[in-house]
Amino acid sequence: MIPISHTKLESIAEEHFEELKVHLTRKKINKFDKIDRWFKTNGSKLSLKDVVLADVDDLYTFSVKYKSKVYPKDVLYLKYLYTEYFSKSSRHIGNSDYNAVKLIEKIGIKVCPYCNRNYVNNINFGAKGVKRSSQLDHFFSKDEFPFLAMSFYNLVPSCPSCNHLKSNHQISLSPYDKKNSTGNELTFDYSIINADYLFDESQITIEINHSHKITKNIDIFGLKDQYLLHNDIVYDLIKRHRIYPKSKLSEIEKDFPGVFKNEEEMKRIIFGNHIRSEELWKRPLSKLTKDITEKLNSI
């Protein structure tokens, strides 16, 4: 799993709340004050804004404090709003055609943070509308916690595959969680079965090392099985590392002045992926590439 760490995440969250407020205060809807009052008189006794903008740690608290067997219709409207308006590419809330499509575009992440294998992008077909390979997962299920259905940090951009696998399951770590800001709760490694590995990729096995904090994520998304398919990537990286040792990289940099912006760009082009932590959201399998490249460099 890779962290979502957009530098303007807080301002995007504020914009999300303002668009929600515009919708709820419209005359035909007129639910903002009623929902706000429910939050202020129950649970943690905070405002609707506090709950919509709550970080992951606070969402854990609210998921307990506000949970009930029965919810007022006005509170259940938050789930209805998400399902019938916000989640649909053809509908929107607020003043600026705001919906899940726009939110994912604002966050700017290009690959699923849960698996780092699939792109999350939208395809605009003009009059036919937008087709999506992106969805929003509710970290806390909207069925079990309808009052968190529109909370910003409860909405995780994801690929359809991961969203389907997770369904209503509770996983252990969110991509928004500050405890995973480095992405090192999970790291990739490899082992060699026999000496023929340089000529037979099946002799290379991918391993996942992880802390207990992310165990549920790995189990629910089946990451160990999914990544077993990518031993060919590790095979290629091992060969590239043999072909391009540090001395060769220095030669290339000298032989092609002005071609590369910097050393990082040269490595990205040669090794075929982003290997900087802050750029893992740009391409599939970047976390695998980064971790294996770092291991090869340490040998």
C-alpha cells in the first residue's frame, strides 16, 4: 500500500465540505442544520464539519462514539447522497459539478493506493459521459457507518478490483493514515530458488515483509498472491542492475549531457519506473520497483 500525501490535501478537504454544505442547505434539501444538530447532541458532540473533515484517527473514535442501531432519516441522507448523487459520474452536488470523479481528479493519484497495481483514471467520451476505472472505497463501510458516508478521509480512491475485494470488510490501515506516511509498513523482497535465476524467472520468488498494522490489508486484498505474478519484473530489475552498475550510470550521465533533468530521472528511465517515495502514486508497481532496486543497490 502506498500513502496518499497530496500537499494540498487539507484544502481539498475544505472544498469538499463546502460543496457538501451548499447541497445540504438548498431549499429543496434543507438538511444541513438537522444533521449538524444530531452530531452536536450525540456521540462526541461535534459539528458536521468536524466529522466531515476528521482525520483517520478521529474517524476511528467517531465510528465508536456515533454508532447506533437506528439513525434519523436526515443522517441516513448522507449515505443516500453518496450513493445516488456523489458516486455517479453523471450527477453532482454543490456549485461546481462536484462528484467522486472530480474528487479523484483533485487528489491527483494515478494508481490504486491499496494494491499499487492498477490505474485509477477517468475516460471522457464527451456526450456519452465519463467512464471510470476509479472508484471510492469507504474505509469505514457506509452501510455500517452511514454517518461517515461523506467524510473526506473516509473516501479512498481505489481500483474496482480492490473496492470489490474490500466490500464492507474493515482493514487495518488507511492510505490517509499518518502512521503509514513513509509507506514502509510493507516492503517487497525476493528470494532465489536456484542458480539458474538469471536465465529462468520462475526461480525468483517475491516476498512481502510487513508490520502487524497492515496484515488485514494484505489478507483482504490478497496482495501476496497478486504479487507472485510479478516475478518477471524482479527478473528484469536484477538484469538491469547487472547491466547498469553505478560506474555505467556515471558513464551514461557523462555521455549524454543535457538529456536528463537529473540523476533520478535517468534512473527512472533505465529502471522503468519511479523509485522515489513521493512519486509512487504515478505508476503501477512502483513500490515493488523501489524496494527491489534499493535491495540490489545494497548488495
